[in-house]
Amino acid sequence: MEKTGISPKVSIIMPTHNRASLITASIESIRNQTFSNWELIIVDDGSTDETAEIISQYKDERIHFYKTERTGKVGKIKNIGLEKSSGDYIAFNDSDDLWHPEKLGKQVAVLLEYPDAGFCLTGGYNFNIPGKPVNYFYRQSEGITYGNVFINCFRSQVAAFSQALLFKKECISLSGTFKEEKSFSDVDFIFNLAFHFKAVILYESLVYRRLHDNNYITPNWEKSNAEGIEIVNSFRENLPVAVYRNALFRIYINFGEKYLSFRQRKKAIRMFLKAWQYHPLSLMPIKKSVKALFYFLSGK
């Protein structure tokens, strides 16, 4: 797989559900890759729109389409893709997101350059309008990090998006597949990779995440945050105490801010006070709680 002159095969897994209006752009961003030794495995989670008809128009033998009954579990759909994959490396792209043409080529090259690494993540940005970034995954826009990034995951220094991931398929024998009972299994999957393997982070923006009202995470943000807390607790024994406490502090602060944005002030205050328990010397949770209480009493 990693001998000179041999190009590894990449299996790209694309879960989809009712993305007929967006999936063509995502597929084309894969077909436009400068690295060509890939297969695209599209797993349709019971779409009721024209997704199947759109896929049938492609005559590219590298594109494979599988349709399942509706599960609503992205982890299960990705595991089906893993079962169908034949590549040495695995990548993912959502059916509403886009890749830079050199995304795969640069990731494959860097994993060949650092053979001890099990996976690679790239930088990227969120967008509403293609080509117009809203915010970036990382402040850094160039260079790399190589090594053990497990602790960095809990310091908010690793953007754990599966669209930015390329990993050696052999890694799942240790790190495991996606946890199908979880609604948001990407973070857990990537953190498990980081627990077992070294990584390379390419900070260049090579992945573009589309923001829209039908993003899976939009109506499920409460479950996402709750599962984030579960992930931190599941690795508690493997984390320095300060890292563990800081990670939960940040999650509860973000949780509270989200509740505040939806004018759920009581829940926001509850989250800020939970954050304070992990940093009792910090004034931030108290200030935010007072702010939320003021809004509650004033009716704003």
C-alpha cells in the first residue's frame, strides 16, 4: 500500500437523505479531485425525493449507490459504507458539502510521508454561499501538526469533522466503527482514532461545510451537546484532571449560550452553573448567569 509508485485506493463514503437539490455539487467536488484512485459509496437513508434518479444519471464506474430503509442514524449508514468499502484509505463527505480539488491528493501524500500516522484531518470553513466563508475550522491556515493529538481533541484544538478525515482502513481493528446508538458519532469516532493512532493535521482549508436550515445538527443541537458531555466522561480516566475539567467547562458554557440564543433562560442559567462547578474561581459563568437572569426578569 505504501510502496513507492503504488497509489492507495480511497473509499469515500457519502451518507444521504433527501439531498436531491444539493448532492450533485457534492459528487462533482469528488469527481473533480486531482487524485483519481477512489470509489464513491453513496448510502441513501430512505430518501423520498429524486436522489436515486440523480445518482442513476452518473455512468462513472467508481460511483456505487445503496439504498436502505430509513434509520435516522448516520453512524449506522456510515458503517454500511465501511462494510461496502474496498479501499486502503477511508474518507467521508456529506451530501451537502464540498471538497477542494486537491483535498484527497494532499491527504494521501501526507499519510505516505508520515507512515506512522493513522489518519489525517484538514482545515476548512463553513459557508452559506459557495466561496464565501462564514468561519474557519482553525485560526491557522497553513502548516501541519504531526503526532499524538488525543489531548488536543479535548482542548478544542482539533476540528473533528468527518468530511475532513482520511484514515487507514486497518485502523478500525483497534479504534472500532461508528457507534450506531449515538445520533452524533463522528466526534466519538475521531477521538477514538486519536486515542490509538498518531495524526497529521493539514491546516489548509480543503473542506467546505454548507450551513442551512436542514443540517442534521440544527434541530438536534441539545442531543449533540449531551453526547459531547458523554464523550468527555467516557475518556475521563485517560485525561489529565485539568484537561477533563476544562473540556466540560467549555461544553457547559457553550450549551448555556445556545439555550440563551433560543431564549431558554432557565436552562441557560442551569448550564452556566454546571460550568461553574468545574471552574469555581472563574467569574465567567456567574456573569453569564446574571445576564440570563436579567433577560428573564426583564422579559427580553
